[in-house]
Amino acid sequence: MQSLKKLATLLLLSCSIPTLSAQTYLNLDFETMSGNQVRSWFTLNNAAVYSRDSVEKVSGDYSYKISKTNPNEKRDAFFSNTLPFELVKGKDIILKGRIKTDIKEKAEAGLVLVAYDKMGKPIQFDDMAGKRIDHTSSWQEVSISAKIDSNAALISIGGVCYGGAMTAWFDDFELFIDGQKYITPVPRTAPLTKNELAVLKKYCYPLKSFDPNFNNDADLSILKKLTKDAKIVALGESSHGSSEIFKMKHRIIKYLTQYDNFNMLAFEANMPESNTLNKAILNQQFDQINLMKTLYFWTWHTTEIRNLLNWMQDFNQGKPKIEFAGFDMQFYKGAIEEVKKALQTNTEIQKDLYEFEYFISTIAYQYANQNGKVSLPDEQIHRTTQLHTQLKTVIQKSDKTGTEKDWLLQNMRILEQYVDQKIGDGNPEEKRDRYMAENLLWLLDHHPDPRIIAWAHNGHISKSNKTIDKGFFDSPMKMGGYIADAFPDKSLSIGFTFYDGSYTAMDPNDIKSFPAETAFPGTYEHFLNQMDKPIFILDLKKIKADKPVELDWLLSTLPFRTIGGNKQANEFRDTNIADAFDYLIFIKTSTNSHFLN
């Protein structure tokens, strides 16, 4: 049987950690599907087959079934959901449910509840130890009760199957808060009315094409109005592998560069390596660059990105010019090479520089080969910090120009960010977003008359969760939120999504095309597709300001496509797009991006 710590960690990882409200739809009766997934409930491992059952049930049309029948499977099976913590912390709660079991060998089934503090540490745990169902049984009511700690930042509930081969059915969950039954709202799936469509149309700007070589830019003229005061315009993507999204972004970049004086394209790519790529583009040497080697991730090693950067090189033969940059910090080699090259004539510092590189490479090796776990003695970590300070002092006292010093010190900062993300306290993903925002703002400060187009995933450009607290759950701050706080009137976030089609992704080690899950009723994409327009910009900023009652559904939290670079079993996550983005570009059909040979 798993230890408390291990199970609590697995349940934590299975939660998507969304921003929840008191009206969160919990799907306690397992009736609603999200495409092929039971909406609101998450599984992490494949120790069992998880499905809905229309035959064995207590209420409604379905129960939730766990089939753990492989005699060689030693892992435990579980599913989980996330409670709205602002509604339950400090309160007395009761979680009730019905369970039916068919046990073939020693096994148990029950409910589970875990509360975590803001650093992700479990502070309350109950998995019905001593009260679980351990024999074949018809439907039985079971329950867990707890007073939720006031320090809880995330509360996970669910069901578990411990031990050997068994089948268990779960149904009719109920949640009581201080004695009152929690009634979750019913998600809307009905089509938009004619009036709702008419109002929605007022906030849409149709686009004629995603093709960057389209010969008429009149449809993009609205962008000059939308971006007129912006210093940073962030372009997102729901998938790192959509050809149409990448092409649409390419077309927008061309337009903003040619007609609206934007002069830098900054990627979700490592900062020092991107600077090297920029030099190649400016020197007309882009054809000598291996994108995979330069930018690391397969997502940039595509025909769509190569065409974009080739256009930049051609455009830069004239004036004005657009520069390429990166703002990510996930790799250390580019930064350490910049520092080594700059200090290669300083013989006195070479030993310290070698030692510093050795410590960082050790961190990188352990992180990559020990599942993100780094174990260094405290004195070694202290020595790394000491060497970092010494190297910064050498750079500051060197005879480099001001611009050269600034760039070298920024590379030292990249190395500092890298080490802190890998071994420091706190959430590594939150740190990455914070550091990417910091690096993007550095570019803004060190570029003459800057107007930057930032390219990143929708999740990074999101402006949601604007509470600057370095905690774990209570502030899952994204890059877009930090940028919006720094430049509330000078930054824009433009999300992208699509209704159906395909995309490129990795699963688990192969990069290939996958069919996209067609947006199902109740998703933003399903509603937006009813506009019957293949491509359009949706003015979320104005909708949020006007708050038309006909668009209340759009201002609520609904499933929204979120894929990233890996194949996702569930492509949709609950999101509030009006909080996340200023504008959203909808494309009806995506096809996969084209991986370079």
C-alpha cells in the first residue's frame, strides 16, 4: 500500500490547480463528459481502466468505474477532483459517496481527502483507513468528514482502489459544507440563441486568412487600433504544434512590423541562444543555423518557424529592422559560454569559472537523471552562490563597454535563475513564468524605442491570478500577469484556439501528428464555432468592460483547449478566457505543424 506522502503527491499531481470559484462545477454524479473524459475528475496513472458505466449505477445515467484487473499491476488506482478552497477552508465538510465492489484478490476501495498548504505540503489526509470496503459488496454509502485547516490552499477529493485485482463503481457523491449541501451549477451546453449570436457578432473582427503571404492586409487594419499604445503584445497558442496558429501569428508579426513599428520578436526560447540566432539573422546567415540545436525544443524545428525567420532575414535587408530575442531560462549552456568567451583572457578567474560551471552542470545532470531531484551538500550550494558573486564582480570591474557589461550580467542572472528554478524553494513553473517576465522586461529596458511581440503558449501569456505572492497555490502567477502588473496600459495578451483538426505533439518520445479532440458542447470553442466564421478576433477586453447579459456565458469559467507540446488525454481545462486574455483569435480548423527533417 502506498504511503501517505506518496499518495498525497500523486493526488496533487492529478489536480490541474485551476482558479476556482464558489460556483465551480464539480460533476459529483459523474454525468458530464468532456469529450472522452469525465469532466472535472482527473487520473494520473494507467494502473486501471477508468470509464463511465450506464448499467451499474445509483443515480442519474452513469457511475464511475475503475477496472483494476491486471494481476501483475502493483500500483494503486485513484481519481481526484479539486474543491473550491475559498469556500471550504476553515469549514466542517462531509464528503459522501456510494461504492460497489467486485474483489478478486486482497484489495480495498474508499474515498480520499487531502488538504495542502500553499507550498504543496499535505496538512490533512484521510483515505478511510480501517473503514474501506475490502470485500465484494453491493452499493454501500461511505463518507469522510473533516474540518478543513484554515491554512489550506488546495483541497483534493476522490476515490481510491488499493491492492490487487478488483472492479469498483463510484456514484452519487455529495458534499456538505457546515451542514449545507453544496449544489454545483449545471454547465450550459445548449446552442447560442439568435440574440446571443447577434450580440457576440458585435465584438468580432473577421479575418480573411491565416496565410502569411495573403495579398491583402485590410482585414488586419483593426490591429493598429487594438495595439496602438502597447509596448508588448503577447501572442499565445493553445498548442505548440498547430500550423494554422503559427501561420496566423507569422501574418500578424509581418503586419505589426511593417505598419505599426514593432521592432522585436521575442520567443519562449532560451535567451542567450536566441541572441546568437539574432546575430545570424542580422548577418544574413540564418541558412547556416540548426534550429533544433539553437532553440532546443522540437516545437521551433518546423517549416512554419523557419519560414517566419527567413522572412525576418529578408525584411532586415532594408530599414527598419526587426530583431529576434528569447526570454526563457531553462538551459544554462548558452549563458555560461557567453561568460567564458568574454572572460577567456582573464587568467586569474579561470579556475573559479571552471568550478562554477562544474557545479551548475552537476545540478543539470542530477535534475535530468533523477526525476527533477537535486541533492547537493549545503556547502556546495553555498560555494556556487559565492562563485556567482565573484564572477559578477569581475565583470563589473572589467573594461567591457556598458552594453557588453549589461549583457554579461544578464547572462549571470540567467544562470542564477536556472539554479534557483532547479534547486530553490517554491513552485518551479511559477518561477519560470516570473523569470521569463523579468527577462522580457529586461529586453524592453535595453532596446531603443522598443515595441515587442512576445511569442509563447496561452498558459504563459495569461493575465489571470494577479496576486504577487511567491506561494505555491495561492499565486500561480503567469508571465502575462507579471507583465500586466508592470505595464497595465502598455501590454496586450492575445490568446489563440481552434475548434477541430489536428496538431503535432510528443507522445511519449515520438513527435508526430495527432487528431484533435473536436470541441464538445459547453466549451468556449463549441460556442464560438456557432458564429460560422472560420477565423476571427474576439474582443474580450470590450466584452469584459461592457458586460452584456447575453454574453454572461462567455465571462464565466468554461472548458478551453490547452495542449502544449505533449499529447494530452484531456485537451480541455476549465479557464476564464476574459480574465486570461485581452483578445482571442479563433480558427475553426487546425492542421499539424511540419517538423523539419
